[in-house]
Amino acid sequence: EDKVVQSPLSLVVHEGDTVTLNCSYEVTNFRSLLWYKQEKKAPTFLFMLTSSGIEKKSGRLSSILDKKELFSILNITATQTGDSAVYLCASRPSRETSGSRLTFGEGTQLTVNP
Amino acid sequence: DGGITQSPKYLFRKEGQNVTLSCEQNLNHDAMYWYRQDPGQGLRLIYYSQIVNDFQKGDIAEGYSVSREKKESFPLTVTSAQKNPTAFYLCASSRTSGDYNEQFFGPGTRLTVL
């Protein structure tokens, strides 16, 4: 059974801090890893990582995948109160196995205080 | 505007009643998915469909049913057999081909069983 584990489950920081969110996975026929941000309702897509060691960056957010260690991190620098959300990590298997279905981790609840 | 719509936003039902949640997308995506989210937890896959007139069970399909008669629509019925139906239900869709086939989510339906 595919498994995705995120840590920490909850994190409280002050504006301006840098945070690192962790995601480890055990997936048969791994294809890619995705990060989403959920602020109350619909998760919104952040990154998809397929290749090991290549950092994806979008503004203050960045993410990297380590396929050898089965691990990904999401970094947020100079955090703002608007970054407060649940961050979800999900793995996707190869299309030959289970199509496009994702396995999600429990999520990390990030709270950024002013 | 392209996107995914879910209705209703909030739904209340009495124990023992079936209820159907609507999900429509105009993104021309082949695949559609239903997830359930409980407080403090990640998303768990209920059912998914890769193509019209075909669907597969996810990890927690018991007590739920779906249909996929049209590409744009993937309604979910929560039956009276579902033991703990109170939850937040999210619908998603994605392409099935290419590398960039991340899932896009609707705004969700919060179901409360009284």
C-alpha cells in the first residue's frame, strides 16, 4: 500500500521566519510528487516534482525531491500571514499502474503570526 | 471561465437518507476524482474515473456510489450504508496524458449528518 508521511503536522512561526516542511513516501512505481496549499477549501497546486535534485521555485516557495531517500521538502522563506494554510504532499504512481490517482499525506498546518 | 464547480456548498441530511453531491468541470479533463477530508487529516480517495462510463474504487469506497455518464459530470452519492458520512468532500479533475496532469480541485461540499 502506498504511503505518504508529512512532518511536522503543525507548525507556528512568526512573520519573516523561514520554514521547511517535510514529506516522505513509500510508493510502488513512483512517478512524481506534488505539493498543494489548502486555505479553507480547495487545495491549490504548487509544484510537481519528477526528477531528483532539481529545485522548483516560485517566489518565496521552493521544493526539491530526493528519489534516493524517498523524500521531498517545501521551503518558504520570509513567511507572511497569507502563507498560513495546510500544505499537502501527494505521490503519483506511474500511469501503467494506477493512472493518475494520488496518495496524500496528512498535511502540515502552518500558522504564521504577525 | 474554466473550472470545477461543486454543489451544494453545505448539505445537511438525516441519518438513513441517501444524498447526491454534484461535481461539474469544463476543463475538458478526462479524469475526475472524489476525495473525503476529515478534520486534521489529508485527502482520502473515494472513487475515480479515467474515462466516461468507467470508474474505479479508491481507498474508502464503501457506502458510496458514483456514475460517469458525461465527461463533464461525476456525481457522488453518499448512501445510508456509509457509517460516518459527516466530512468535507472534494472533487478534482485532471488530464490523463502528458507530464503536467496535476489535479485541479473544486471548492468542496461540507456534508453534515444530523
